[in-house]
Amino acid sequence: MDRQKWEEILNEIEKLNALHEEGVSNPKKCRDFNAHASLFLDRLEGMGATELADRMMDLLAGCSPKDFSPCDNRQLTKGSLERLMEKAKAHIKKGDQGKT
């Protein structure tokens, strides 16, 4: 995968991170985050970014949007998104052409 694709992945993860932070106090944003993260997982799989897709699947397994209570896994999800950003940045930095 080329550098541009990794930059697109990083951009999408950053958007998801911002949406997740907004979702902490807004149930609609929380549901939006879950929906966007699911679509992003599908995109990662289609691009062959299996390592990141696996991490995204783990993130979604713990994501359960709620209407009347705060996110139970807020810090875990935040940490997962930060690690995903770091992985994407590492691929960009080394100009990785690999599939992961």
C-alpha cells in the first residue's frame, strides 16, 4: 500500500478519534462513532490492511453505544485509537509498501 493510502487511513482514524471524544457526552455522536468505525473496518479489510482491521475489530467488540449512561470503555477505546494512529504514522514514516 502506498503512502497516500496510509495518510488516508491516518486521517480517518483522527476523525474517528474526534468523533469518539464528542460521543462521550452525546449519545448520538456515540452511535455515529460506532457506525463510522464499522464502515472503516470494512474499508481497511478491502485495502488489505489486516493488522489495523484486526485492531479495529477488537475496538468495535468493546464498543456498545448507550443512551443514558457514559461509555464503559472510553479509555480503552481512546487508547486503541491512539495505537492505531501510531501504527499508521509508522507506515507513513518508513514509506511502507507492505499489506499490514
